[in-house]
Amino acid sequence: MKSLVDWKRHGIDVWTDGAEPWIYFFERLGELSAQLVGAAGDEVIMAVLTTANLHQLAATFFELRAGRNKILAE
């Protein structure tokens, strides 16, 4: 219900503003789903919107580490 209150207050800006910005819901869903595919919570993301996909892709580029130098997109 908190999300709906934020949406009422912030409109489209709810994606980045409010108590629980919606942009992070995809990361949370990935964490909850990771075990289903045998991965760690920070290795999976769920996304259905082009904007969210691009955001996560860019975030991945900025968090590159040794041994993690490729991005898989479907």
C-alpha cells in the first residue's frame, strides 16, 4: 500500500522518489528469484521495461570486477 501512496504523491517520479523507489523492485525480485536458478541474490535481476533494463545494464558497467567482465542480455 505504501507504493500506491508514493505513486499518488510523486506520479511518474515514483520510479526514483518516495519511500521505496520502484526502480529497485526489479532488483528485489531478482534477489527473491535467484535461488530458482542457482545464483546469488546480487546476480539476478528481473526487468520488463526498456528503461529498467538500460538502467541495470549501465549499473553493471560501473560495477565491473575481476572475473565479472561480461554482460549477458536476452
